[in-house]
Amino acid sequence: MNSGNVMDDNDRAAIERACMRLIAQYAYLNDERRFEELAQLFTEDAVLYRPSAPEQAIVGRAQILAAFSRRPADTATFHCCSDVLVEVEHAGAACARSRILMLSAPREHGEVMAGAARPPVPGVFDDRFALTADGWKFAQRRGSFWI
């Protein structure tokens, strides 16, 4: 951040990159089932609405981790993220909208390759980000499937 509290284009671009990186990290960590690392992308008091249950709030980092840890191990996922639009609100807050296409397939324990894929499911995420002492984090992530 430049001196004073005025943001310039470089500051805004850095915030946009940090938020876009969080969105990409979320997809990779989710698909790789690295849920403890995924939970660290959220603030302590974050709220997550998963696309599969868009009206059910999961509140707090610990509950987010618990929810992901309950995901069935016999399902492989692949989240494709695109069309990410980040809007910087101020030096400590931003929001974003992105499209997702989730691919999934059953996978037996220990298999490297998944079985026959289920139909792709398109959706969207609406995100709110907060700057913390540990960097940018999701403050809220609201997902919904379109079909």
C-alpha cells in the first residue's frame, strides 16, 4: 500500500490478484481433499454456503473444516473456475463473482483414476474477502448451482 490511505492502481491490482488466487487455491485444495489447508483460506468467523446446500450457512473456520472433512471419500471432484470479477471496496475489503463448472465421478479407495463421470454442473460463487493479519481471506463464500 502506498503512503497514506489512498489506493492507487497498483494497490487495487494487488488486491485483485490476491483474491483471484484465493479462488484458485480453494478449487485445487478442495479437489485434492486438502481440507485443513482449505479451511485456512477463511477468516475465523467466515460463513460458507456450499453450492449443494445454498441456504445452509456453515459458520466459522472450524465448522467449515468439519463440513469438508465429512465429504465422501469415494467421490472425485474437479472444479473449473472462470470469469472471475473482483471489486475492491477499500484497502481491507473486496468482493468477487466467479463461475464454476464442477465435474465429479465415483472413485474407489486407492484408485488414481475416477470412474464414469457424472454430468457437469455449472454454478456461481459470490465471495466477500477481508484483509487479516495473515493476508487476504474469505469472509463469506456463497455458492449455488444453476442446474
